[in-house]
Amino acid sequence: MNLDKNTVIGFVLLGILFFAFFWYSNKEQQGLMEIQKHQQDSIARVNALRAIPKDTIAAKKDSLYRDSASKVSVAGNFATAAIGTEQLSVVENEVMKVTFTNKGGRVKFVQLKNYRSFDSTLVQIGSEKDVLSYSINTGANVAAQTGELFFNAAALQKNTDGSQSISFTLQNATGETVTHQYTIKKNDYLIDWNINLNGADKLLSGAAINFLWKTQPQRHESSVKYERMQSNICFSEGNEFDYISSKTEKKFEKSVQWISIVQQFFNTTLIAKNNFANGEVHFARSTDSSDVLANTETSLQIKLQSASSVNVPLQLYYGPNDYVILKNQAAGMDKMVNLGRDVYSFVRPINKFIIMPVFDFFAGFVKNFGWVILLLTVFIRLVTSPLTYSSYLSGAKMKVLKPELDTLKKKFGTDQQGYAMEQMKLFKEAGVNPLGGCIPALLQIPIFFALYSFFNSNIALRGQSFLWAKDLSSYDVIAKLPFNVPMNFGDHISLFTITAVLTSFLISIYNMASTPTQDNPAMKYMPYIFPFMMLFFFNGLPSALTWYYTVSNTLTLILQLIIQKKIINHDKILAKIDEKRKSPKVKAKSKWQEKYEQMMETQKKVQDLKNKTQNKK
């Protein structure tokens, strides 16, 4: 391919876009983390000053006594539920093991049987510090959180359809009851949660349930830093999908169908079948060295009809961010899988209708996902080959016109406007598209962003090894560094990143070897800058993406050699150009051509006027 000025401009634009994308993302995340760390440090210092050491046994006993007395007082008519012993109940199906606790009558945590964490243990969603509770009136002017009360657990019930149910009940002396019934279906990550309130008119204020949901999602991937960056809050508000990632809070102005705490490959989702009326969520990524990804606190309200007995149907999802699975849950949950959002939403259709089906097709008969990515890359190159060939043909035409272009350069010297106008005339006579060389560079933009989103969100790649890479969903590591390099490089060296960078350099070297020397030194070395930038930005990206780039660059080199050495005949091209000049066809100029020529003529007149003014001086 002949690397003309427009081709170089294409690569420059591509490099600028990639640089801006990663620079903005890193800057945004780093700034947010610094603010959060500052807030956490300030809170820690205040708490440390307020803390009063209590070292004596008597003080500890007194504290426990006062705490118990306070709980009994708050529990009111449910005083017998204020103090108790936590008891766990385990319910399993084919894909998960759910552990319930009688304290709060809720799900304590869930283990996913088909997924392993970074330490080889089963992926566990939920921790000791998580809270899912709501307030009930326990007496006159007294209220308590259900999460602080001990429920009575019923025996596990196995249903005829293969599902399993377990119930937890609170009851007071005056007959009011609170029942949490959970149903787990076969081979399903969704848990049906029904809240039955008998005496709801007394238990609730204003015919509303006010939920409090606190979570601390835990690390499951090899890179806690990257997993934190991929974590966010997703929700359906007014039946429209939305999310927050860089923001720290969101106040809901419309009804909410569901809200989800989303990690890189897993999520916990609370679904209201009859919608939450309003609420708000606070989200803060962790900045310390722990395995906690973020701290979230959500308050949600459900409005009910005034009645003595009510039922509140909810659902809980604990499972993978699998597009196919999520598509069968609540409406819009499949959009939690980031196939392209916001300014990059234009790549979502590419992923949804092209990349995903083709990937799944190859994965249907090829077991190793590294080879699946190779086949996907070959497919993409075949589909784009007509445009690539057109670009190479344009480059070949530019190459045969090189002697004439050199003559024009000598003729016009420093008169760039005059040279540009004559160059356009030459291209028009020869039937050359000067923008043809930009096509491969511009074509890489949507493909890159589509695959960046796809490889980051495709849970099928998680834990899949290939060659020296242990996990295609994360970066491969051939060496660890004793220090951290900025700009997403990290503290490691990725071999797939190196192969991607080296093959990019080979393409640049090959192109420059067959290209006239640029007059502008910056333009001369610009094609080498993009591969160098890749080294810093790609080193922290999934090895699936850097493996794709390695294969794509290798195919590019092979295609260039075949097309330019075996297919394109430069003598025939020159003969066709001469023939076209001898019998030119009258063709109407496009509006773009007319405007471009007018602009060049205007610039030439301005330059001539400046030259005359300078000569007079």
C-alpha cells in the first residue's frame, strides 16, 4: 500500500482517537479514585478522633448489655426477635448454592457452581457486610429494620415443578406477621422473593416499604484495578436502561423496574415486579489495596394500596453477565453487557448482529477460544477485503504517479497551494481517489471499539487459556515489574501486546520503504508513533484483544505482499491512467470537489497577496 499524505492523516486521526479514548478514561478514573481516597482518609481521621478506647472487661460487658437493651427496645412488639442466634439454610440447584440467614430472613451470599474466582474458589456474591432490609413499625412511635431481627425459618419445601421454596417469618403477640418466601427454580440464577405482610396497615407508614440495600462487591478477577474500572451501577428507570460509572450518585425521578450492582463479569440485581416508585443510589469505587471493588448504598420505595394484608413480589438475580441468560430476565437486563454505550453506542449493532453471531458460530465447533478469535479475525478481514483492495489499488496508482508528483514539487517549490491545486487536477485526470489510503485506518475505528467492548464483556473468554495466556479476558503476563508504569501499562509485561506492537511496526516499516520520503519530518515518523502508543495502552487490555491485533496485523502484511506483488500490475495501471487521460470523460464535479477547489483557489490568492506585500517591503 502506498502511504500517501492522506493515508498518514488517517493513521494520525486513528492514533489521536485511541489516545484520547484511553487518556480520558484513565484521567477520569484516577481523578475519581483520588477524590474518593481523600474522602475516605478524612472520614477515617474523624472516626479515629471520636473513638474512645474501652479496654476493660466491665466496659465491654456494659456495652453488650446496653446494646441488647437497645435492640429489645427498638423491636417493640417483636421483642422476642431482637436477640437470637444466626442460623444458616442452604438451598442448591444445578448452577448455584444459596445460603440464607434467619437474621433478616434474607440471602446471605450465593456461590456460583460454574465459575471460579482468581484464587480458584467458587465465585461468591455477597459478603458479611451486605444489607438488604426495610423498616417496619414495631410499636407506638418505634420502628426497626428487618435486617436486625431474627426470623423463624421453615423447613425447605420441594415443589412438583422441581423448584424449591423456603420461608422466614416474624410474628408478634398482636397477630402481625412478616413472611419472606423464596423460590429457586431448576437451573436458574433468579430467585423469586415474595414479602407477605399481615397487618400491613400497622406495620407500614404511609402504605410504603422503604428498602435499604448496602453492598460491597468483592474481587473475582486477576486484576482488581481493572475489575474496579469495569464495575458500575445499571438500572431500568421508566423502562429505559441507564447506568452510572464515573458519577457517584443517582436520584431516580421515574419508576424503577430493577437496579443492579455490576462487576466485570457478574452482577446482583434487585427486581420489583410492580416497580419501585422512587429512590436513590450512591456508588463509590474503592481505592485501597483490599479486594473490595466498591461501596454502594441504595434506598428504594414501593408504594402499596392501603390494606391489612399485602404481597410484594420481588426477584433477586445472582449470576453471570451472560448476554443470553440476561436477555431472558427482566426487560433491558441484557444491556448490562457492555457491547457499546454512549458515544460508542454505534458499535452495539456491529457486536450484536455480526461479531457475536460469528464468534458463537466458530465457538460451536472450535473448543479453544484463541483459535476462535483467529477465525473471527480472518472473517473480518475477508469481509473488509474489497475496501482494503480498493485502498491498495489507490496506493498503487499514487505510486506510479510519483515521478509526476515529484516534478510538480520542483516546479512549485514552497507554493503549497499551487502544488495542491495541480495535484488535484492530476488525480482527477488519472482517476485517483486521494482519500483511498485512509480507508483501512478509518475502518479500524468501529472495528476496534466493537471488539474492545466485546472482549471486555464476553464472559465466555473468562478463564480460557491460550498459548502462554492463562485468561483471555485479562492481560497475559510474561514478566512482573518491581514498579508501576503509568498510562495503563501497569506493573507487568504482556507478550501479546509486544507481538501486536511489533507487527504494527513491521507494517509501518514496509509501507515507509515503498513510500517517497516526506518533506515534513513529523509526517515522516508519524506512522511509527501509533505502534509506540499501543505499547502503553494495550499492555493492560485483555489478551483476546491484543491477540486479535497480532493476527490482524499479520494478515495485513500477508495481504499487502500478495496484492502488491502478485495481483496489482503497476504497468497496467500506468497504461490505464494514460488511456484515461487521452479520452477523458466529462463528469460532473461533486459538491465536495467544488468546495475543495474553491478553498484551494482562495488560499492561493491569499498566499499570492502575501507574497506581493512582502516583495514590496
